Amino acid sequence: MWQAIAERGKRARLPVKFPAKFLALDALTVPSRQLNIFSRKIEPKVYGRVGNLEVRLARSWSEIKLAQRLRYQVFYEEMSAVPTRLAQFRRRDEDAYDAICDHLLVIDLDKTKPMRGGRAERPKVVGTYRILRQDVAQRGPGFYSAAEFDIAALVGSKSRTNRFMEVGRSCVLAPYRSKRSVELLWHGLWTYVRENGIDVMIGCASFEGTDLDEHKLALSYLHHRALAPEEWRCRARDDLYVSMDRMPPETVDIKAAMKAMPPLVKAYLRLGAYVGDGAVIDHQFRTIDVLIIMPVKNIDPRYFEHYGTPDETKSRIAADA
């Protein structure tokens, strides 16, 4: 089926890329309208506002492109990811998953620009999260993280009683990396989880750079103190596996390790997340990836006081809250 889509996509406008496990092609072009098995109406959901910032789902393909531009700016221009020629030309971080995912956006309302000819406004996207629900993933290419981690057994064994959701491509524009922006993303993400009855969140989180020794303290902490129990454990694919066990447990300084931890990984750990067995070096993005596994039932109840309890269906910072 994917080969047929690729053939039709040769005349299309949207460049996207499937992992090699799904296609023996380096690149193909498929517009979202051709992925009919994934087509669905995007509801214009606004999850909250604080001051001039708003968190909501992307409403159109043009808004998804703005999220892709933000990702390119952060991953390729600010960090050290290596763009393809096409990505460099378009100045967007994009792949095939963008067409089937929901995209959570933080918008700066003060810098949203009106368009000419009475068209919709052009929002200023300053933060984003990409979301893929299990029911959507299972109708097509599967979860993105499956290209690096063997998650099939976990999802298969837990799916009878748990609904999974993958999150990734999280980033915030540098001038907006404040507590307010990050909390808005979390309000939006947590509201989406409750709306869709999600039980488990998974996804890859990254350490910047590919030098394992540079991150040996934090990686060793994850291996010795945050490794998922057997029933939740996934392992990095054998051909990509690198050990996180870089230091003996008695030599790992906990405070120093947490200080060295990437902020997003640290936040997941504080919420109650586990990590998978082993890490993967992503040479394109020049990162060391770890798998985050977060059962909703594990989330520390202290966060409910601020973000809302699991049985609430509306964001506490919604405009009509």
C-alpha cells in the first residue's frame, strides 16, 4: 500500500518521509488529502489562555507548516540536527507522521498577523507538541518510536486495558522558554489525554549531542533508578542499542545527575515516568534518545491540584473555565 501511495505522491506537493522499516525509499511526497484512511475533521479546540498566550490544536495544514518551521528553527538552526537538502530549502522539519498526527500549538496572540484578502489570521506559533493516538497509528505506519525501540510487545500486551498515545517533537521558541509557556503545553497535553481516555503516554526524549561519555552520569541514573519494571519495559532495537549503564550505581550522585538531566526528561521523571532499556544515537538529529513510558495512573497526584484531576474533562485555564 505504501508503495502505491509513493507512486501517487510523485506529483504531490508535501514532502514527507517514512522510516526505512515502512518504505525502502529515502523520500516521497504525499499530501494529507491522499492519506484518506487517516482523514478526519479537525475540531478547533482551544485548551487554555494565559495573558497573550493560547494553547490549542492546529486547525489546518498551513498551521501545521508553521509548527514545522518552528521545529526547524529549534532542531536545525539552534541545535545541531543535520537537514536534508529538501528540509534546508523549505526550512521545515517534516515527515509523513505530520499528516496523521494532532499538533498542539502555543500561540502568541499579540503577534498573530491578519492575512490579506479577508483570509484567516496567520498565528505566531511559539511552542508545539506532536500527538499520535494508538487508534490512528494502528491504521497506518505504527508509532514513530518503533523505529528505535521494540514497543510492539508492550503495546500488544497492555492494549486490552490501556489506550496508548505517543508524544514527540516538543519544542518552544527560545524567547518563550518560560514557566508559563511550558505549563500551557502541559495543560493542553493533559486535557487532550483526558478527552481521549488515554492511559499510557510514550515517546522518545533526547539528550543533545552524541557523546555518551558527556551524558554518562544522567544516563546511568536513568538505568539504575528510572528503568521501567518488567511489565512496562521496552528495549532499544538490537541493531541500535547502546547501554545506559555507564557508571556503577554507587558512584552516581543523584543531585548531580538530576542537574545534568535534560529539562524535559527531568519533568517526565517527576511526573512518574519510566524509561526503556538502552538508548539510541540519532545521527540525523545528533541526539541520544531514550524511551519514555508514562502510565497515567503513575502521575504524581500533586500535579492534579494545578492541572486538574483525571476525571475532569476541561482545562482549568480554558476561556470558559
